[in-house]
Amino acid sequence: MPLPLVEQRLEATPERPGVYLMKDVRGTVLYVGKASVLRNRLRSYFGSPSAQANKTRRMMGHVHDFEYIVTDTEAEALILENTLIKRYKPRYNARLKDDKTYPYLKIDLNENFPRVYITRRVAKDGARYFGPFATANTVRKSMDLVKRLFPYRSCTKTITGNDPRPCLEYYINRCVAPCTGYASREDYAQVIDQVIMFMEGDTEAVTQDLEENMTQAAERLEFERAAVLRDRIKAVERVAEERRIKVDSGPEVDKNHPWQAGMDVIALAQGSAEAWVEVFFIRKGKLIGREHFFMEGAQDDTPGVVIGQFIKQFYGSALTIPPRIVTQHPVEDEEVVTEWLRGLRGGAVRLVWPQRGVNKQLVETVADNARQGLAQHRIKWLDNRDVIQQATGELEEELSLPLPLNRMECYDISHIQGSNTVASMVVFEEGQPKRSQYRRFKIKTVEGVDDFDSMREVLRRRFKRLAAARQSAGDSQADEAGEIGEEDAAQRPAQEGWAAIPDLVLIDGGKGQLSAALEVMLELGLEDIPLASLAKENEWLFVPHTPEPIILPRDSQALYLVQRIRDEAHRFAITYHRNLRSKSSLGSPLDLVSGIGSKRKRMLMRRFGSLKGIKEAAVDEIAAVPGMTRSLAIRLKQTV
């Protein structure tokens, strides 16, 4: 869009709240956002790219047009933004993955003998709904638990009370058999009331109700029924105990604690392009349920933005909103979101971002569950052979690889402010991480921060051994690059370690890192080994001698595979870097003093607590440490 035209349109944009839509040349909606002042917000997108976030800069490279919808209030803009995100599923918005109608448990109280069943449609019909649940599997697990505890009917027949005999469920204490008249409408309604109280988290009221029924049954000498109710009470109490929240030996929850009124706790773990959001539902001090959801398009968004988008999209269709929502990070537009939630609930709602205390511990527990959930999701994905085959097949086709993709090696450079530059090499074979062949490199020849030279050093150190092995064996494979077909792949000898020949070398970075890698491969005569780099800014693949990037679809299994490999290389490099930095910061000054080994360092740190404590200590104090002498203490003081 020409800049003069943009200026004219911005000048004509009102200074009012509303929603704006960014579109590409085909009219596809790329992003939906809300603003308290539309003109100011839209103007920020057309300013200097250097002042924009990576995600905004990438998006603006595709924006061809924009439009906006004016609203009366910012709260109305928030509602409209949520609606449009669900409708258009814009690529650059964080949004609930597979945003569909989530399943609920429904109890239709208009029926004479209500059933408990799963539905995906919520209506104002007088029924009780519980949910939403993330998947049909989780709602079925909840339904199975409720069915084991409470004997409501699961059949769909019309209840007349005149059936000659009950079905099997009556004999295994899973139904009170209203079909035969064994239970009156009032008796059955009591069971349904217990189900509702249990789903609301009020297990104390459930057990109290059951205890009264058990006492009445015993007084009527109905000992068999009393025994069934006794077992049911124990089962409910056992479930309630399992649900009780305990946070790292924190204080017991009293009746006035906010947990008693009910609250949801939200935390997340972010991956490359998606985020795992974990929610704990706490009512009356008990965990009545937990769910996880995926947010797509979350790359480069701050955790507060992702959690804010989740809250708007999730609670926009939720049936119940607790008075307190505890979040791992502060929510974007907290005041507007809070007012919107209060309007939905028809009562007070607080968004809480705890910094200390029991709530902080609880958030950390939920966050740890989110991290574990995301890690397990990745493991399950990597263990799915059909998906892996699909991913490697797509990658082979997109990169035009000469051989089937069996072994992939990925390299990443890590440093913080130029200190302790390190590199990692991770290996995936048949789509699975082969950790025994992971390698770590400490950069030796590069001074300062130079990712390109660091990459050159690492690849030389790794591949010069392979080049030497080829030369000594008289291998002519380098001269036959491009002539090897799939029929020859099976004849390649299986090799391990440095002698293994990768089918693809993946570099974490853009064109610069790829050029550095290609330079080394040409230098070593290994130009037949395929190279590619993955640029994080756009998640685009680059290959040598091709200026245009390979853009894999966002839902591509091949993209998911290379992202997982890249993330693993990054994790491995970061872990090594942190270890080196930790050792350097703690041990390097003491290591300069001859005569002070690991045992004496340990005794000094135990006595003085830190390097600062050693610096401030007198010579006589240091000499008094077991294993130290006065002359050694003097040398130490002169060094540190």
C-alpha cells in the first residue's frame, strides 16, 4: 500500500475504540486486534520497522490492506475481537487450537428422571451444564467417575415404573432402577442433586446427604442399603481426599480462604509455534478438575499476551466463571478483561498475579504440569511412526533430498553477552533423538560474538574427521554427488559417531549461518551432504544456491519435525552454556590460586558462603579454615 495513501487513511481513521483487521493481497485476514484509540494503534503498525516486535515486522511484510470496525466501548471491542478471531483464525493471532464446540456434561432437569450425558451444544433450556472439557476423552473420564459414585440411569428408555425387573446395573449398584418403581421420582432426584453437588466440588454436602440416608436406612433395618450407602460415602471421601490441594507443605485452607469461593489457576509452557495452557479448577478448596488446551500462533508472543487471549477465548464460552482467576503472568489489558469477565459472571471477578505465598506455589505447580504436558506431547508425537514417516516424506520432497531421510544433525550456537560461546550437535535417526550421539563444543578460536565464525569452527571440527575417513578409504562418493539413487541407500554402510554420514545437516539460523556452513563443506569436499537452515524469525527453510525460502505450511508435519529438532539443539546448547557460566562464575577466581583444589574450595565456600565473603574475610580467618595455611591464605587474598 503506497505510503501517502496510508497516511490519508490513517488521518481518516477515528480516535475511537474498535477492532481492526490486517489483510494480505488475497484478502485473507492475517491479524485481528482491538484498540482503545484506533488511529493511534493502526499508526504504530506503519512506523519504523526497527521499533516493532519480530512478529509484527514479519506480519507487516505481508499486509496489503486493513479495515476497522468502530465500537462504543473498549469492552465491546474485546468481545468483537474474540468473535472475529474464532471466525477467521488469523495466522498471527494466538488462538485456541482446533477451536470447535467443546464437550460438556449435561443434566436435563426438565426430564422426570434426568440423565447425565455428553453434549456439544449449550442452550438456555433449564438444564445444568458442566464444562467445557478439552476433549471428549476427558469428559468421558469425568462421566465414568460420576457413574461409579452415583447410581443414576444411563438408559434412554421412557421411565414408567412398571418394568417387571431391573437391568444388570441395578444389581451392581450402578442404578436405583426407577424403571421398576424401586426408586420414586423424589429418590431419583436426590441422586441427581448429589451428582450436581459433586460436580460443583461440594463433596461435604454430598457425604452429609449420604450419611443421613444411611442413618435412615439403618433405622428402617435396611442394612443392605445402608452398607451400599456406607461404601458410597467412602468412595466419595476418597475422591475428595485425592482432589484436596496441597502445595509444598503450605498452610491448610481455611473456610475464609479465596479457594473456598472458587478459583481457576492458569499457567502455560510455550513451544516453537504453540503453547500448552494448563488450567486447574478449584472449588471449595478442592481440585475438581484440570484441563489443558493448545494455543496456536503463539510464537514470539509474550506469555501475558497468550494467557490474555486464552482467557478471552475460553471464558467467552464457559458456563461458569469463578470470582478469582490466578495467572502465571500478568494479563494484557487487565482492566478491560476484568470488566468483561464481571459482565459475563454478573458479579465480582479478580485477576490475580501472585508474587509470593501459597498462590505463587500453586501457580508454579500448574506451570510445572504445563511443562511436563508439553514435553510428553512432544515425546508422543515423536513416537508416532506414521506421523514421523509423513514428516520425513514431506521434508524429503520439499528439500529434494537425494537419499531417504534417516539421519539428521542439527547445530546451534549459544552465548550470552559474548561469554562462554558454545555449540551443540543433536542427532535424530528415523525421527527419533539419538542422545548417545549428541555432542557439545566449546568455541576455542573465535573472539567475541561471531555466530558465523563459531559455526565454521564447529562444522570444521565435526566434519574434518569424516573428510579424512573418506580420503583414507579412497571413497569416491564426493565425486558422484547427485548420482546416488534410492536403490543405493540400503547399500550405505551403517556408521556411528564421527564417521556417520548425515542425510541432512540442519543449521539454526538464516542465510548467513547457511553460507558459513556451505563454505566449510566446500572446503572439506563434502558438498554432497545436504544442507538447510531454519530461520526462527519466519520459520522459513533456506537451502544453498536458492535465494527464495522454502515456506512449509504452518500445519505441516515436516515443519513440526524440524522445529522439534531445532528446539532440542537449542535446549542442549543452552544447558551446556549455563553449566559453563555457573562453573566460571563460582570457581574461576579460586582456580587461579595454585594449591587450592576442589576440597579446599568446598571448605572455603562452606565457611564464607560466597566469593564476596572470602574477599571480605581477614587472612587469619581464611588460614583457620581446615586444610588452609597462612601462606596459602595470603596468596588467595592477593588473587581475589
